[in-house]
Amino acid sequence: ADRIMQLLLVPAVGAVTSAAQMFMPGATPILSLIRVCQFSVAMRDLIEFLFVLNGSQQHIVDNLPKEKITLFSKFPLCCVFGWSCCAHRPRLGHLRFFVAGVRQFSLLLPLFGAVDVYIDDREGMPGVAVSQRVCETVMAVSTFLAMWSFKCLLPLMTRSIRAEDIDPERISAMERFVLLQMAAAKLLGMLIPRIVTHNLYSETPGGWVMPKHYYVTIITGFMLTVVQFMLSLLGACAYNADETIYPELDEAQDIPPDALALLDMNGIDVTRWKRLQHLQYGYDA
């Protein structure tokens, strides 16, 4: 339940901070950092949620394709790795590589987001512009790598989830929810400054002038608020609290549905413990 709540909080936190950005444009770096930290936690929770739906690492590995496939041919590297000579048989090492690609995003983005706040506070000092460009480049590359890793990882983790356990359409909605969250802020951050090219002037005599920087920040905040509202609707469909996620259980006979997955995530191999070997993952039938 806590993982679902973290994922559903992403658009809520995003909408609140984006709306606050419209009224406090000077606090944009801090508000952006809050959004980044929340989303970084949610990315980790989504990977764990998919793991829980599978039941165990061994179940995922056992259901990997037995033939060679183009593992790395997801957008935007489909033109590079889409050739038959780049095909590989999926193994556990590939899963770990893609998970690492997602996790680096969860670690690097909050770190460089904090650095960006520090740099923004020292705007105009020597070397600040170069440092800011380096920081933005690292964050863009990290986001790019995480999106690619997530798209490569998702088919490998979801092919072992039975259709009767969760609708494939909901899995697709989960993917869109994450990828659109990743892309929205980056795309708007690049497009709005290129569309808005002037200051905002009051038409009244002797009126005020809003600098372009604040004008862009306010428009971006408004657009992000709209996007987050739309993503909240998508999240409500993808992570709907129904019997799929919260199945009915007989507490006298059954075990918690995520018990084995949590043991596995903490490095406990159930098959090696005699007292736990009677537990089943529910996929043998």
C-alpha cells in the first residue's frame, strides 16, 4: 500500500509545487527539487511493486525469453541496437543492468537538483554559468538513461505476470504514467523558454514590466499543473485499489501476498530455509 501511495502522490506533489511556482517564481529551484525527490522515491517503489507482483526474482528469471531478442532496442536507441546482430538471450545480469540504469536516476537527480539550487543562488558569479550547464547536462543524460532502461526492463519484468493477476492495459498505463512524468518537466523546460522570447509589459501608462525569466517560470508552472492533473487521472486508472492489487485472503490459511517477494528483496532465498520451503509462490498451478 505504501508503494501505491508514493506513486499516487507524484502528481499531487507535482501539482501543488507547480501551482506554488506560479505565485513564488523565485522559489522555483527548491520547488523543482521537491518534485524530483518525490519522483525519485516513486521510481524505486514502482520497480519494487512490479517485483512484488511477480513474487520472486527466480520467477522472473524462469520466465525470461529462451531465444535471443534485441534487448536494447527501445526508443531512443532503437536505431543503434535494433539490428539482429545485437540480439542477446536475456539473463539475470541484464535485469540488474537495467535496474541500475533506473536507480542511478533516483540517486543522481536529487543530488544534482540540490547542486542546481546552490548554483542558482549564486547566479552572476564567475564560473556559475558553466557549472549550471554541466549540472543540466548530467540531469538530462541521467533522465535519458533512466527512460531507456525502464522501457527495456518493463517487458522483461511484466511478461511473467499472469494476465488474470493484472490487466496488461494497466501495466501499459503504469509505463505511460512514469515516462510522461519523466518527459513532461524536461520538455516544458526546453520548449517554453523558446516560445516566450520577451518580457511581459503592462499596457497601462507607467505600468510594470515582468522580466522574461519570471514570465517563463509562471507559464511553465501553469502548464506543469495542467499536466499533473491529467497524469493524476492516468494514475488513478493504473493504480486503482481493486481486488487485483488487494486480493481477498483467508488469514487462517493464506500468507500475505507480498511476503515472499519482500523476503526475496531482502536477500533471503526461501528455497534454502527448511522452515520456509512449504511456502509457494502461487504460479505452479
